[in-house]
Amino acid sequence: MVVTQYYEVKVRYERIDDAGKAKKVTEVYIVSALVSQDVEIAILSELSSYRDVEILSIKKVKIDQVIAVCDRDKQHDNFYRARCAVLEYDDARDRTRKVPVSIIINAEGFDSAVDSLRAWQGAITRDIETLSISLCSIKGVLI
């Protein structure tokens, strides 16, 4: 079984702002890949139209699910991070335990992110409790 990992990549590059001036920006992307070398290739090809692209860091992050629009033209600017807990019964200890789950949601706004999370939870056959949803600094997700 092939398990895809998620990596958080912090990059700095130069882009032209609305006033026409060159500006250095630092952004965070989430990249889905099998190994970290694939992450580097994916982010450099994604940002190939910009000058002076510098990868500041690549770190593996625990993300269990990404809820995003696959069509780039329909993607929203906001990304939210949801922390949930899957309720599982532990036979050995004869009690229910909470297993943490981390979800990234691409949505137009907070209400839309909550709706997307609820729709995902409705499709899952297990009991899932939402712990928190917050806006995060992710600029994009490359799958």
C-alpha cells in the first residue's frame, strides 16, 4: 500500500505587486508527495514563473484529509485547519478513546468551511467530533 505524505513548504520568492513593484513574499504551501525530493520538484515547477524562488523549509506534517477543489480556477483563497477526534472503542481498556484527525479545508469563508467539514463528516461512517476550525496561513495545496 502506497501512503502519501503531506509536507509543509515555506518558500520565499519575488513577485510583482498591484503597484508594479517587485516584492519579496514568504508563503506556505502544503504538498502531497511520497518523498521530500518530490516536494522540491513540485513546488519549484508550481512557482517557475516567479524570480528568485528559495525554499526555506520542508517539514512533514500530519494531515489526514484535504478537502479542496481540484479545479484551480475554482479554488478559494482561504484555507482552514480543522482538528477533529474520531471516537473509537478500545476493547483492551473497555472504553471509548479519541483519535486526533487533522483536516485542511479550502473554502470561501468560515461558514463554507464548516459546511464542507460537516458534509465530509456525514460521508464517514464513524463518530467524529469537531474540536476546532481556524484560518491558517497556507497559500495553496499541491496534490
